[in-house]
Amino acid sequence: MASSFQPYQASMLALGQAPSVIRETFEYGNRRAAEIGRENVFDFSLGNPSVPAPASVDDSICRLIGDTDSVLLHGYTSAVGAEPTRSAIAADINKRFAAGISASDIYMTCGAAASLTVTLHAVLCPGDTCMTFAPFFPEYRVFVEAANASLTVVPADLDSFQMNLDAFAQLITPQTKAVIINTPNNPTGVVYTEENLRRFCDILRAKEQEFGHPIYLIADEPYRELVYDAETVVPYLPNLYDNTFVCYSYSKSLSLPGERIGYIVVSPKMQDARLVYAAVCGSGRALGFVCAPSLMQRVVAENLGKTADLSVYQRNRDMLYQALTEYGYRCIYPDGAFYLWVQALEADANAFCMKAREFELLLVPSDSFGCEGFIRIAYCVTTEMIERSLPAFKKLAEAYGK
Amino acid sequence: MASSFQPYQASMLALGQAPSVIRETFEYGNRRAAEIGRENVFDFSLGNPSVPAPASVDDSICRLIGDTDSVLLHGYTSAVGAEPTRSAIAADINKRFAAGISASDIYMTCGAAASLTVTLHAVLCPGDTCMTFAPFFPEYRVFVEAANASLTVVPADLDSFQMNLDAFAQLITPQTKAVIINTPNNPTGVVYTEENLRRFCDILRAKEQEFGHPIYLIADEPYRELVYDAETVVPYLPNLYDNTFVCYSYSKSLSLPGERIGYIVVSPKMQDARLVYAAVCGSGRALGFVCAPSLMQRVVAENLGKTADLSVYQRNRDMLYQALTEYGYRCIYPDGAFYLWVQALEADANAFCMKAREFELLLVPSDSFGCEGFIRIAYCVTTEMIERSLPAFKKLAEAYGK
């Protein structure tokens, strides 16, 4: 074989073979469950919704099957998404946030990951940098690098886990074309405060002036509906900053992660908004998306404003946060999402997670999220499993002298 | 603004703004229908299935909604697809083609376009060339170029519209890493003969020897089930050539184009098959696919071997082919798909299509398929519309002195 010939894309092979610590933990849990029984393993590894989709979603599916012409129901929609769906979503956004969004600002996608890859391929050019704030969803790096750009990670604010804006202001460069933020946050569950966000947008605007070009804010918002306290506000980013994309998914709010349905909002206030929207269309086409799943486009349009029963997550959060704090763990209070972020009881979070396995607790170490010394607990599990796991958390703390 | 700064990917903008002649023709048809009535416009532009999904598909959907746990039904599957679905598909393939495929050779996708982009990104490296045979589905160029490679088009065999293998053997180079073929073919409806395919595979094997590296055959097969004569055989490519990918979709066979469900087969006989499969997984991850739609994964597994009522297409084909041949058109006999490929009655197919519009016939000129002087008639329309359109085809022929 010619020495320069590569039979496959080396970077894709590496991604395909990369051991994800989350997936490895989950698979360890399955092996362990086979050994000692599922009920004796406390698997907190995966961010997979544990509550059913609202009954109205399943009702919509069956009703649409019954009363809609099959060729229309299962047929291609426009590449940007069916107009009635986009209009309904725009109206819902405007009702909630008075954001002035219209159907033509919305591009329907196959879920949050697609929202991000389509957006990133639309705007990033070779040599560009995209930034994000630690701790962050590890796929951001995969998606940015696949778009031939590089990711710059802003170190975490280890006290508040709000965006570390001093570090951000120091790290941003003229090569920075976009910044991905995620609030409510995976993995911390933190909701960025309006003050933190406003200061962030002020810095972005100042840097746009200084560099003489737009810097796109990409708001990754699959957890927007998952907030638990009445006073928690998740500001709508297009209202704070003009050059904003909102990448949304119904995976968590409607418990439909496998159905791959979401959207991108290209803020109409964005510089060259219509050209950027056209680039989004080109990007979706080039990546092979064609259109978002057609039946689900109709289903979500009929279920705007509805959510799965999120009270389970709130109950889980309250129980875990209270108990673990009482046992001596330092927990970051999660306003949203379904993750609890806890300081490991030794400096090496990986070693701590291995220790936790002795008590059948499957936790994800923070290193893969770009931050050391913490663990992520995905509490999208049954409340009953959490109750049964509490003695194990107590013993784990005691093993560290708590 | 800094002069070197690009606010968006120029290539994506170009794609998003590119006027597709198919789409433009379709939209002209809509405007014309508003002017003179839908029943007076004969729109043959779009390859959108016109027959409903089989009743068993809708039955499966409603039954699954009723009897399956929502969290499992709508939840993430494994990135490669649910194991039961992949096993069922492998068993069905082996039953029909004795191809020795197993579940671990199959990667579920969001439809044919995704099957192609995921495959191309898995194997193509910058500097590589991918080849295809004119006339060809225009998105091949988009998909290949998005994977940072270049497309080489083999000129059509204007007599048979089989693969032009002499030209292929002359154009292939050591930079050729992959060849996309599409049988039954869009836009011609031609099914490549077993003889043509065997000779093609012989050339590929000889060139692999000569160049010292694998050359991948990418079989784009969304129309596999759409063949109309009992004697028409569509050979299964992994049985003829080891380094084969099969890119399949249920869009046409089950009339589910909007639902985005298909798969890739990585032939187990491929060189480094497990590594290439891992690269496919990495590619799907990098492009943001996560998993194929979960409900539809179960639905297709329950409907293997079923098809929509394809007899409508056969009736349409027979009626159109017979009438147009009688009126003096040179039609290429279509063994499959739902396209009729007809020689334009003047050298310039675009001019011919504009002339056809005077008779309210909306046809797609061949130029965008990489071949001049022909037009594509998509006969996935009602038989009744075809009947009503025949006098217009007759008048069009007469306008050219036929």
C-alpha cells in the first residue's frame, strides 16, 4: 500500500474508537448489574430523560396518523422545516420572550447536536476559533473541530460555576468567531445569572468593536425548560445580544431524545441575518440533513408549552442535594438541568470515581468536561433509586473521614 | 470590518442560495397553479413518493405507542442504532442476498443523504477524489466537496445509460478513493446490468492492485425495491466486490421520505472493516447525528420486506413510456426508480423545458445531472394527472415537427 494512503479519516477513526468515560461508566454498570443485580447498582452516568413523554405527545402521534394524508404526513418538508411548525414555534417564542422572531428565522433540525453542527459549519472557517466555558459538554470540541476550527476553553470559576468573564476577556482574540454557552448547564446544573450574561454580552460587544467583526453567541439550550424554582430566570439571549443563534431541542423538555427534533433560531437582529440564515441552509444541506423528521415536526408544533412531568427531577434534585450536603459533600446548587455537580473528596476525580464504585455508585469524573476535581451525578433516574443510593453516598463520605 | 474576515462560510452560503433547478421548477409550478388552477399544471419535477406508506407502517406506529414504555420508545438508541433493528435488517438482507451481513456491520442513519455524508466523511481525506457516473444525483457533488474531496464525473453512455466503463478506466487515478454508483438510477431509471456491474468491479479490483490501496464502492440504493419487471435483477454489490458500502433508505420503499430513516452496510469483507466501521461511527458523531430516529427504527424493523403499493409507479411508467414513444420521443426504458429519461427535442434541454412550460409541462433539464440534451420526468404522481398530461406531451412533440 502506498505509504501516504489513508484508508479512512484518521480523525473520524479516533472519534469512533475514543472511549467516552460516560459510556464506559454506563457499560461498567451494565456488567456490574449482571453480576450483583440491577437493584444493587446506582448508575448516575447518563443524561437520558427518565420520565415519559407527555401523554399529549403520544395522542398527537396517533391522531395525526389517523387524520392526515400519509403522503403529506411522512413526506419531505421544506429543508428549513414545515412553515406551520416554524410559525407556531415563532409565536410561542414571542409569547414567552417578546423576541420578534418570525418563521423565516427558524430552521428545524434533527436535535440539539444537529443544531450545533449545522450552525458551526455555517459560520466557522479554517483558522477561526470558537470558545466555550468550562465545564462543558465534551462534544463541543468534536463539533468545532469537525468544522475545521479550534476550540478555546475558558477555565471554570470554581466558586460559582458562573461564566469566568475575566478569563474570557483575556482569552478572546480577533480569531474568535463564536462562543458556545449552555444554560442551564450540563454538567453543573447552574443557570447563568442575568447579571453574568449581561456582563458577558457587554464584553462581546466591546470586542466586536475592537476587532471590527461580529462574534456569534451560540446558545445551546436543550435544558431551558428544566428549571425548578419559580424565581429562576433563564434570560432569552437574542434579547440581550444581536448576533445570537439559539440551538434548541425537544429531547429533554418533551422526553423525546431519540426522535431527533429541534431547531435553530438565527436572530433577525443579527448582522447579515438573511445571509447567515442562507449559510445555515447550505450547511444543513452539505451535512446531509435534508429535513427534520416530518411527523415529529407536526407533533412538537401541537405540544408547544407542554413538558414531560419535570417534578420528578425537582424531587430528585432536592433529595440528593440535601442528603449529600448533610453528609459533608460540597454540592453546587443546581437551578436547572438534571445534573448535580459535586466536589470530589480527593484531588483526582477519576480516583474518587473508582473509589465510589466500591459502593456501587457510578459517577462521571469532571476531567472530560474540562475541569478537574469534581464529579457529575445525572439525577434523571427514579426517585426510588436515589433513596436506595443514599447510604452508599454516606459510606463513601465516611471512607474519606467525613 | 477586517478585510480577511468572513462572517459565514462562503461555500455554505453559496449552497444555501444556489437555485436548484428542480426546486425552481416546482415553485414555478406552484405559482402557475395559483394562476390557472392546479388541475391545469402538469408538474413532473419532484422525486417525492406519491403513494401512501403501507398501512402496516401506521399500524406499527400506533401499536408501539400503545404498548412500549415511552422512555424506551422515544429514548436515545445506541449511536449505531438499536441492536434488534440492526439484527432484523441483517437477517432480511441475508435472506434475500446471502450476503453474510451481521448486526455489527450496520449503522442506522437519518436517511440516504446521511448515509452518504457519514460514509464520505469516514473515508475521504483532503486531496482524495471520489468518482461517479453521469447522469447523477446533483447532491453527490455537494456531499463530496463538504468532505473536503473532489468529484470526478464519468461522462454518460448516451446510448444505454449503463456505466461508461471505458471512460471510467481512463479517468480513475491513484487519488481515487471511492466511487458512488446509483442503481436503479436517479435520474434515468436505468438498472445497471449484472454484466456491466461485474466488469466495473473487475476494473476496480485491477486498479486496487495497480494503485496498492482499496477503492471503495459506495452503492446508493434508495430505489432498490422500485423495480417493475419480474426479470429485473438488482445485484447486491457486497456480493460482487469486497470494499463496498451500501447506503440505503426507506424513503422510497416505505414512502417515508420525511421521517429520515436508513442505514449503511459496511461489508464485513472490506479491508480493515472494523476500523472503517469505527470511522463511520466517528463520522456520524462529528456531523451531529447522535442516533437515527428511535420510533422509526422500530417501525422499519417491523416492516422489512414490505413496500408501499409500487404498482402505481409501474402503471405510470408503462403509460408514459408507451405514449411518449408513440409521439416520437426517444425514451430510455426505465427498469426502476420513478423517473423517465427522455431526449430533448432540441439540443438545449433548458430551452426545451421552457418550451414545455408553454404546454404547462414542468420537466427538469438534464444539465444539473451532468449530462446535456435530456429531460427527467418524475412519474411519482397520480396516474390521472399523467392521463391528462398526454395531450400536452403530444402537442409539444408536434411543435417540434414530430
